[in-house]
Amino acid sequence: MQKITILIHCKDQKGIIAAVTNYILKIAGNITYIDQHVDHEQNVFFMRLECELTNVKNTLETIKPDFGQTIAADFGMQWEMYNQEQKPKMALFVSKYDHCLFDILGRYSAEELNVEIPLIISNHNDLRTVAERFDIPFHYVPFTQETKEEGERLQLELLERYQINFIVLARYMQIITPTIINKFTNKIINIHHSFLPAFQGAKPYHAAFKRGVKIIGATSHYVTEELDEGPIIEQDITRVSHIHSVEDFIMKGRDLERIVLARAIKLHAQRKTMVYSNKTVVFS
Amino acid sequence: MQKITILIHCKDQKGIIAAVTNYILKIAGNITYIDQHVDHEQNVFFMRLECELTNVKNTLETIKPDFGQTIAADFGMQWEMYNQEQKPKMALFVSKYDHCLFDILGRYSAEELNVEIPLIISNHNDLRTVAERFDIPFHYVPFTQETKEEGERLQLELLERYQINFIVLARYMQIITPTIINKFTNKIINIHHSFLPAFQGAKPYHAAFKRGVKIIGATSHYVTEELDEGPIIEQDITRVSHIHSVEDFIMKGRDLERIVLARAIKLHAQRKTMVYSNKTVVFS
Amino acid sequence: MQKITILIHCKDQKGIIAAVTNYILKIAGNITYIDQHVDHEQNVFFMRLECELTNVKNTLETIKPDFGQTIAADFGMQWEMYNQEQKPKMALFVSKYDHCLFDILGRYSAEELNVEIPLIISNHNDLRTVAERFDIPFHYVPFTQETKEEGERLQLELLERYQINFIVLARYMQIITPTIINKFTNKIINIHHSFLPAFQGAKPYHAAFKRGVKIIGATSHYVTEELDEGPIIEQDITRVSHIHSVEDFIMKGRDLERIVLARAIKLHAQRKTMVYSNKTVVFS
Amino acid sequence: MQKITILIHCKDQKGIIAAVTNYILKIAGNITYIDQHVDHEQNVFFMRLECELTNVKNTLETIKPDFGQTIAADFGMQWEMYNQEQKPKMALFVSKYDHCLFDILGRYSAEELNVEIPLIISNHNDLRTVAERFDIPFHYVPFTQETKEEGERLQLELLERYQINFIVLARYMQIITPTIINKFTNKIINIHHSFLPAFQGAKPYHAAFKRGVKIIGATSHYVTEELDEGPIIEQDITRVSHIHSVEDFIMKGRDLERIVLARAIKLHAQRKTMVYSNKTVVFS
């Protein structure tokens, strides 16, 4: 028995839910989860559905073309269908900060994440030992401003070789260029150490301290060409007060960064996110 | 054009969503909200649906019997159907504490609550002036342990006279007896000033202080015959520390009580709650 | 027996705490609360102290000059000393939004706020009935862009006549001009309906919705000449998701605005805030 | 220049702060942090102070007897004095759950914790590989109900051999017996996977699920002979709803357990906690 996940979005119309659920009935599917959302402003319908295919004759492979030519075509849907057993392959990009890396690899080892991590890519060698502790191949791809293009070529080669599905920037301190962004649209997750859109850019904890805020935050988002402007996946915050120094902000922020990035990875890996209009629909 | 809300629960079976959404299509309804939940442990299906009846021939009155004899009968559903324009009538029971009362009446005056409040009932006269400030009829129904039955009879008479749909105990310090509970099953909302099930019964802030907790809470729940054991609707918490006295706990708790009770009222008034197995399903 | 509160700030130096606590000992004061903070970056010392004067010969009036000429002079302190029994007088400025006004007046009536509210000033007549319900004098001071100066003159006259100590802008939709700000420096509290510095200016909920944030906030701050740039007193947040419309943001935000403004009023009224470098020290 | 931390508690009396701060002045100490708390109910005074000894002639070793014989004796203080450079030695007790262990060792490697971890003790061999990844000696001390006493003897031997200062039970599923508790009074930190005092004992997530709570929590506390009744150090919570299964509770709880345990370790390691009357004073 196969378990599949379907993600759909299309123009909102009458009868979509009836059509989709009728279809699942027809193929002897057992719906175990269904959720939908309508963006009434933009008139767009979103749906996420999980089902068990109880008839062995029906598999992802046989249903896919059938669903595409019937339901999906009728409603003009954009859609994806996944075998739940197939874990997405995730590449980790890191520089020198180790706290998010330790957290992700700890969760990975504790089997909390529905992913495979075939490789870590870094522009510095500092975190090689961490990767080795967890037996993950570590690829050192250094570059300068001048050789950035060449570095990027090497990165893309690695991503292709390992058949990477999505990328996580675990406090990777470099700007990702359009070449990679375009190949991995809505598939690169970054963690920004502020409550976006407050304190975009560099040194957000210093800026937050200077402004005297009483709450700091962290934001995970998909990377787009506009720096720190991509669709937000998850945010969280923690209280600070006058007694805390910038160093305290940074230390408290590490916990936020860890947790907010880990949640985004889980959501993406379980195919619970959809992007539209530079925003995310995040199914529960 | 009428707007209606439908609440359904029944044994989980294949085809429920398809059947219901097909039905809405048939009557020319436009689904503006749909959410469902399956309790896989108990095998129960829950659904909440909002739709606009675009064909003027279809109204709540005509659809109700039709839906009941067809879909609802087929699946063995328990269900309710509401006209969204009809605000539920809410009775407020109070004693001497005024903070929740002020909050509710302030929100009511600011048109935040989808209810009518035809009366306030109290076993003390203290809060009469508050009721008068907001022009709500105030009924003083005093009783002693000996005359509690008589008091209850008067309360029931008032509830009936004003055609009350649900009751809110806004820090009403009396125990509601089975006679009233049975007439208003899952229709009496209480606010308990602790994070249930911790600190049931009297003086929860004192108990929390004694235990040295770092977080205090408040819980709104439907009243059942077991004291503080009814289905939880909403909870929230706030941080405390060694610097806070019992009086500080009480003062901080007032804000929790206000907000947690207000949220429960809103959810109930918008027919977003369903009760099953002494728990609530709370639709978003 | 008098209870007094002392607020001090000065250049950080050795021996301040010893000197102040020795002084309190000398005048037979019983310290019931003491807290201090050092801003190591700017080298500034802050202290808040509460004490009971157990010797009836010592009162606020006799101690004040003595403390000023000895301890305060020695260390170059800026300081204030308050009789705790003297509640500060607070003016409320409102326009058309009533939710913060209802909340504040409800708390005031429930005796939660350590203030007197001698008057409400508004540029619209809409909320007069709310003021009347709570028996607070309501002063209608309308003005246009052309007559703003005249309006301001009338406002200042009222503030003086009622001996107002501080002003609360309860969703007052007008910009306060430097004339009033300079007379009430760090004594005008505003509530901004966003998590500052994100979404400054008008329509922050709309901007937050457009950006697709997962958390919205509210910020209470002292008013300075730079719009939304004054020292932050308190902030809080609540979660939102793709299912929430702008209207949901606004409704959820009302609860934030109420609570964040109420907390700021309490802190200010209890003389727990000090302003320095466009930031606040908020004592617990 | 030495940096020291002093913790004091004694009966509340006039003049303590003056005496202590005068003493620090006398020995040419520069106070960089001072905080105090009075439990007015029990009439107990608590103080935590950090200072730099600017005169090289004064060190922890010379001051300790002096302070003890003068100030501490005068006021009947219980007190401790620490060299801030000396990191406490922490033993980790684990069983089979790895998520807290990964988190702690990740933080330790990232140099977030002010501790040394000379050893891990476990009654199972499952987590040996995790310990080895981080190069921490792993001691397998198995026992049955019959051989528990012998196991405990071995544990104590190890704790002594490694000069352990405090113990952290990172989801160690065994009950600690009085012998060890008495040797490490207020020096054994446990993480309980509920919002204590709710859901004491085994399977708290299952109990929380059954009760239908809307919030789950985790609690770190010092271990006493009463199970789950020791002084609470830190608590935190997360929201759940009807859509979450017991497995979801457990998974969400892992993040709570990690963070709440890590915070307790940090607080203890920085000597910010004091225990009194089965409660903690937790300095900021």
C-alpha cells in the first residue's frame, strides 16, 4: 500500500473539492489528511491531501498521468504528487557558525528529519570536523569575489551529482546568486537572525540592541533574488530587556535560529509549504 | 443571499467529503470555508463548512430537512446548521470579580463579539452598577446553601424567558448543578484561573505560588458535572519568577483570564467548537 | 509611615550602591525593593529603590533636600523621589477607535491602574458616550490642519488645568507636535500596532499581511519628534498564518494593542521606567 | 585580575546590602553585577554579586576567610564564592533517548555551556556511539532492580573519580535514590516532559493528550526524594490542538525538553540559581 501526498493550486472555482475527493474515491484511495485554503483576495485555491492507495493496482506512477489529464486539466491546476516514502535530499551550506549545523545533524541522527543529507558544502574548512563526526561528506568549495562564478559552478555540479532536492543555508554567510536561485526556486531555505522585515541585512542583533527592542526574533524563508525578502516560512521570538547586552542577544538568538530553521526544514521536507505571491501557505 | 455554517460529526467513512461537497454544489452553494478533522484513534470524522446560498430559493429552512434526510441520514451524522446572521444569546453569570465582566462588556460595546447579551445574573448585588453602565439588565438572584434549588429555578426561568443559547461564567464563584448543566450541555463556558489540569479547585494562584512554578496559566472550558474536568476550549500562560508574590500572580492572572475567556466566547459564538470524548475540536 | 520610590541615574562609579544604602540606613529607612542596572557600553548606572520611612520625623519633604545636597551631589546624580501614595494624573487622548479606551477604563474602574484619569481629550465626538459611561470628563477639541495650533493650545490649557502628569494616546490618530512633546518629554505613551521597527507609519497590519509574516506585534513607546522612533517600553506578539485575512490581523491586533498599552501604563504609573539614549530601562 | 561570583542568603535584616557593598569597596572590588531578592513571606534575603578584584593582592583565597569571619558571620549568612574561570564539572546520565544528549553535546562543542563534561553514565549501551562522536568518555553501568545498589556504588565512584560538581539527567529513565541525592543536594537537574505539577510520573504526553489540553510543557527541576516534586528551575510550553496526535505531542515535546534542559544547565553552571523552601531563586 502506497501513501501519497498531493499539492494543488489553481484559480478558485466551484466544485474543486468535490472533484478531487470524488477522484480519490474512484481510485479506492483512503484520505487520511486533507486541508485547503482559499486566498479570497487573489482568488486562488490551495489544497494538500494525503491518502493511502488501498488498491495495489493504483500507484503513484499510474495515477499521476490519469489525474493530470482529467482533474488537473479540467481545473487548470498546478500540482505535485509525492510518494511519502521518498525522502527529499537536502544539501547543507555552511560557513563558520556551527550551532545550526550541530542542531540539524543532531536531529538528523536522532531521526527527527524526513530527509537525506548527502553532503555539506562550505566556503571554509572550519566545520569539516563537525561533518566528520556525523559521517556526512564535506565539500570545501572556497572562492573569492573574483572566483565566485567558478565556485558556483562547482556547487551546482555537486548539487547535481548528489541529486539534491533542496538546499538549507545554515548560517551560510554568502549571498546566493541568481544562477542557483533559478535552479532551486522556492527550494533554498535561509535562516535570518531577525524578526523580518525588521533589521534586514547584516548585524541584525546589533541593530536590535541599538533600537532598544523588547523582543528579538528569527525568520526562516525561501531565498529569492531580493535579499531577506523571500517568502517567510516560520518566525519565532524571545523576550529581551535592558539587562541584555548584544552578546546576550546573539546567544539567545542562537536558540531561535536553531528552532526556526529546524521547523522550516521539517515543513519543507514533509511537503507542507506552498509558495504564492511571495508568501507561503503552510499546512498543518 | 444567506450565509450558513454547518457542523458535522459521524463515524469516519469513505466518501463523506465528496458527498457533502457534491451536495453543496447541487444546491448552488458557494463554499467559503471548509475544514475537517479525523480522530483516527476513535475513528470519528468532524467537519465545519461555511457557504453562501447563491440561489434565493435555497434557504436554511428548505435545506435543513433535505440535508437531514439525504446526506446526514446516509452517513449517520450528528449535525447542526446555522444562519450566520443569527447571533447566539449569551447570559453572563457573575459574583463579585469585575475584571472579566468589564472586559466582556467592553468588547461587546466595541462590537467584537458575535453575540447578544440580554442579561446578567448574579448572586450578589456588587456588580449591578457595572451592568447599568453598559445598559444590560441585571438580575440579582441570591441564595444560600438551603435555598440553592429555588435560586436555580429562578435562574432557569430567566434563561428561558430570554431564550438564552449559552452561558458564560465570568468568575462566577458558585458550582453549577446538574439541572442547569443538563439543560445547557456544552453550552456553559467557565474560566478557571490555572493551567488545567494543574491546580484544580480553589485558590490556584496560591497553590502555584507555593509550588514555585515559573509559568502560570488560565483555562476556559465547558462545564461538566466533574469540577474543572470539562472539555478545554482554550488555554494561555504567562511567565512568573521568584520576584512575584501571590498578589502579582493574581494580577497577572487577571489578564490571562480576560483573554482566555474572551477567546472562548468568540470561538463558541462563531460555532467553531465541537465536543467529543470530553475534548474539543476547535476549528480555525 | 511613608513609602517612597527613588529613581537614580548617573555616571557609573565605585561606591554608589554602598552610599545610597548607607544613606537609607541612616534615615531609618527599610528597603523593600532595590534594583540597579549598569549600561557598560555607555558607563551609566541606574537604580530604583523603594523604602518605608519608619521614623516619622523623616518624610519625603525633609529627605529630598538632604539627599540632593549630599549623595546626589556627590555622585552627580539625576534623580526623582516619589510618595507612593500619590497617584500620577493621566490624560487620555482618543479619536474614534474604542477598544483601547474600553480596556483602560475597565481596568481603571476595576482599580487595576495606579492612576487618576481626570479627563479624556478627543478630536472627535464619537467616544463621548464611552467616557460618560465611566463618568470621566470628555473634552472635545476639534481642529483642522489650519487650526491645529489653536487645538494644541486648548489641549495644553486642559493638561495644565487638570495638572496632568502624563499622557496616553489610546489609538489617537493624530501626530503630536513638538510643543506638547517638549512639555511632556518621556511622558507621552503611544501604542503602535506593529512590532517596531517593522512596519512604521500608517496601515501596519496591511503591510504585515502583504509581507506574509507569521507573527504580528504591537509596541508601546514614549513619543519623540521622530514618528514611531521613540524609546520602546513594551512589545508583544501573536501568531498568524496564511488563513488570516487583513481583518483577522486587525482583530487579533486589538488584543495586542490593549495588553501592550495597559502594561506600559502600569509600568509608567509605578515609576518603573527610565529613559536613556532613546531606550528604556524597565525595572521589574 | 580575578572575577568572582558571590551567592548569599540569610534572614532579612537592615543593612545587609550596605555591609556587603562596603566590603567590596574596601577590598577594591569593582561590582559588575548585583541583584538581590527578599522573600517577604519567609523573611529571607538573597543576593548574587559579581565583581572584579582590581587589587592583585586580593584573590578568592584571601577574601574567602575574611568575608566569612566578618560580614557573613555578622549576618548569619549562608554563602558561596566562586572563581568565574573555574567551570563546574557536569556528569550526564542517559538511557536510550538521544535528542537531549545530541543537543547538550552540540552546545558543548559549540562552546555555549560554561561546563566541563568529563563523562557520560548510562544503564544502556545504546548511546555509546553518540558519546564517542563527541569524544566524551562513556561509562556503561547496567543494573537490575536487584543490583541497583551495586550500580549506584559504581556511579558514585565515577562521580568522585571525575570530581563531578553536578549531574544532569538527560531523559535518564531511572529513579535516583536518596544516597546519590543526598550527596548532590540541589545539584541534580532533571527534565520532566510536562508542565509540572500537571502530569507527574510516567507518560505525561499520553495523559495530556487524553485530557485534551491546548498547551503542553516541559519542566527542569532539581531532583529531590519526592518524584517530580523538586524545585523548578525553568519551564516552557508550546501550543497543541485537536489535530495533533500523541506522536505529535512527543515530537513537539522534544524541542521543549531540549531547550528547557539547556537553559537550566546554563543557569546552574553560571551559579544563577539558589534553592529555598523547595523553590528556586533564579537571578537574571
